[in-house]
Amino acid sequence: MAVNKRLILKGVDLTIAANSIVSVIGPAHSGKTTLLRVINRMIETQREFLRSGDVLLDGEEVRRINIDALRRRVGLIFATPVPLPGTIYDNIAYGPRLKARPHKSQLADLVEQSLRAAALWDEVKDRLQTSALRLSGGQQQRLCIARTIAVNPEVIMMDEPTSGLDPISTAQIENAMRELKSRFTWVLVTNNVKQAARVSDRVAFFLSGELVEEGEAAQMFTTPRDKRTDDYVSGRIG
């Protein structure tokens, strides 16, 4: 994967199992965010990009999938929460209204279920018609997760979703990931090695655009096979 003649990713061979949590770790500029942007084809908004190889979703090359359909199947949540202008309710209802025309009662149920899944319902149930922009940072991030859940994707990718959050908000998001693993596949880009150890089934370590090592979380943090991985998870590089 090259952008503006600069090689960003090279030789990446990574399989992500359904209904698992996979963390992608590595120093800055190691290609982690680019990996997510390649998977959901957001990289195509970048000028002069060149990609070789295949990215498969359930065996189908993502470039053969209609881009709107792909992004309904593969959600992406950014480091900085991006609530839509409007109410809390309308933020969650936005995707389902585009996807279909659910009955008002069905939509209300879906909004509640999505907010509950993101551990936000109890905090906002009495103010669904207030602006989403009035929520705290941690609440806004959980709102973005609930908004993604509402369209029922297969994969939810998150790019440093807790980097600016307090420990309580971080724990709420991590708990939601674990509780929802039976419904979704999670791909988490994080610079927080401890977070990756807490939530992950498997971990992939990237360095300078190369997938150095991938394996079960316990093995990656106790007996990594590559010295570069050991140096990173132990804090000697990064």
C-alpha cells in the first residue's frame, strides 16, 4: 500500500476471525490507521494511492462490494467522537432510517437496544431529545458506538477510541466490546499496550508498515517470538 509514492504498508498477511477482538498495536506511523482505511476503502479518498493484494470480507474482495454496503457491514469509529448535529435519538436513528423505513415503535426499540449495548441508556434515557453535542466526551464516544451498532454491521473497527477518555469511560467501552463479541467482530487500533492485553483475543504488532508478529494476546505479551515485539510491549521502543 503506497500513498504519494510513499510505502505505508507492506507484506501484510492477517486473518481476523469472526466474533473476536483483535488489537493492532505499534508505534506512531506504523500503518495501523492505514490498515483500517484500506479495509473499509476510505483510503480511496486519498490522492495517488496504489494498492496490491486482496482484502477479503467473508471471502469477497472488498473492492467488489458496493461501497455503501461495505460501510454498513464494516463500521469505523475514530479517536475523536463525531456526533451528528441533532438529538441523541436522531443520532442513533439516522442509519436505520437510511437503511430501511422502520415503524416508529420499532425504531424506538432499536434506539434503546443500541444505547443499552453501548452502556449509555441509563445515562441518557430521560434526555433523548437533547443535543448529542451536550454529552461528555466519553458519552459521545459511546454514542458513536451505539450509532454503529444500530445498523448491525459485521465488523466494528475502532481507531484509538479511548485515547482522550478518563479511566471510567475507557472501562465502559472495553466492557461493551467484550459483552458484544458474540454479535460483532472488533478490530481495535490502540497505542495502549495494557488495553490490548485486557480486551484482546489476538494481537497484531506493526512496525514501519510491516506486520512483525501476530498471535494470541497472552503469548504476545509474555513470550513474543520477535525481539522487536518484545522491545515494544516492554516499553524499550515506542
